[in-house]
Amino acid sequence: MSQYQYQHDLLKFSDEVLDALKTGKPVVALESTVIAHGLPYPDNVATAIKIENAVRAGGSIPATIGIENGKFIIGMTEADIDRFASTPGIPKVSSRDIPIILAQGGMGATTVASSLVAAEIAGIPFFASAGIGGVHRGAETSMDISADLIQFTRSKVAVVCAGAKSILDLGLTLEYLETQGVPIIAHKSDDFPAFYCISSGHRSPHRLDDEEMIAKAIEMHWKLGNSSSVLITSPIRAEDAIDREQVEIVIKQAALQAEKDGIRGPGATPYMMKAVGLATEGRTVKANMSVVISTAELAGKLAKAHATYLNRQRSADKA
Ligand code: PSU
Ligand code: MN
């Protein structure tokens, strides 16, 4: 990687992440919308730290991403996390919003899409999020498709997740990813998971249980000249999972209420997540906390396996 990346005028690295990248240690990028919009203060601080610790437990260095003072923060300190968790009104920044927020110099909470933009510039090949965005229910009339999906077609980053959020249309989300040629690998499961639920009811196109094989498949995708993402999915732990039929009833009710309230655009996902949390008396919030941690830990393991694989390839090439 060139020195240019480390001195990029749009990136502000933490010392730890900068050192990790320079010395070839595995790094996992993380989003900040889940901190600023996903959970109330101070639960969001505790969860953000637990997510980072889970990446470490997996064997990699966490790099939580956000925007402030006209730059992407690549690796938040605890003080940064506290500020992003407690400052009210931080805008949710997706791909289209990045240039304006950078130009204005204010704070921005990055979604999956905008975190991938930053991770790629920073040279971080792994990212973790419990639930990616996708095709919203009713998209055939609203045309609400998360920019996360479009960003997967543009960013050369491996994305570890527990599938897409249950509030979305997961069948259409899979169709979109198939059309765009984004590989999906289910780790130790047959189905595409649904965030709070073990299965979306849809089979995953591929299953690989071996971590080195996953690293190899990711590299194959990029060797072919693709500059898009590879998705690796892993379901929520069985003991924290919510039954699909149960959560469906609640999601359908929340969707009706969202329509009555005229909720559209970037507010739709946070509105639905909150409504479902209230209707289940916090059960989905608890599931959310479990799944953010399990996906972060797996991402830590896979990023480490990927770094080991690359090092072995390089030594083999030299020999
Ligand atoms: N978690 C939450 N609320 C959110 C998100 C996560 O509890 O709003 C964000 C994620 O950052 C994800 C984004 O990338 O929602 C997708 O939103 P949209 O459908 O507006 O693209
Ligand atoms: Mn949208």
C-alpha cells in the first residue's frame, strides 16, 4: 500500500489503526449509524465498545468510522465513540451525503455504504455490520433500495453480516445482489439469515465453513478484476434469535404505521427498527445487541484468516 493512503487528506487515522495497517495486521472497519441512530445513550457506547472488543477477540484491530472536521475518522478513540453516541442530531450519512458533510465540516454517522467508501480509501479490506440495508418492502412503488446494495457493486471490501435487516424484502434483496454479481457466502449455515432471525426462508447461494477457503474465494473474486464486495453471512446465536413468524407480525404492523405517518427516505430504517423494538418490549433490541457482537467477532476471525492467507501467498510467490 502506498504512503499516500496514510497521508490522505480526507482520512484521520487513530494511532492503533495506522500502526496495524503499516505492519500488516488485520483490521475490520465498523459503521457509526448504529451508534448514533440505532440505540439510546449510554447503551450505544457500551455496545460500540463491545463490538470493538469482539473484533479483537476474533484476532483483528477494530476501526470504527465516522465523519468530523471534513475528514473520515478511521478508528474512533473511546472519546470519539462517546461524542458520536451522545451528540444529538448527528446526520445519517449514506453514499450521496458524503461530499456535502465533508465540505461543511460537521459530524456524520456513516452507514454501511459510506463506511465502505472510507474503508476502501483507507486500505481496509474487511467490514462488519449486523444487518446490511437492502430492498425495502414495497420498493416496487417506493423505489426505496438502500445505497448499501449499490455500494457493494463499487467497493472492494469483504462484508461480514447476519444478512439484511428483517424489516426489508429479503427475497428482492437477494435478487438484486444476484443481478449485480455480488458473491454471497454463508458461513456454517445453509440459509441467508435475517438479522434477528436465523433464516430469511431463502437459501444462500453458497456455503463455506472453512475460513481459509473463504479468504481464498474473496481473493479469487478480486483476482478476476472485480472491484465489488463479497458478502459473508452468519446467523444470530440460536439462544438470542427471534422466531420469524412472530417478528413478521410486528414488522407488518410497524410498516402500516410508517405509511400512515408518511415516513420515507433515510428515516425509514431507524423508524422501523425503533417501532419493532417498542412492539417487542426490547426483545429485538436484545437480539440486535447479540448479533452485532457475533458478526464482529466472526469478521475479526475472517480478517485474520485473510491476512494469513495473503502472507502465505506472498511467501509462496517469492519462493
Ligand atoms: N442500525 C440501526 N439503524 C440504522 C442503521 C443501522 O439501528 O439506520 C443503518 C445502517 O447503517 C445501514 C442503513 O447501512 O441503516 C441502511 O439504511 P437505508 O435503508 O436508509 O440505506
Ligand atoms: Mn432508502
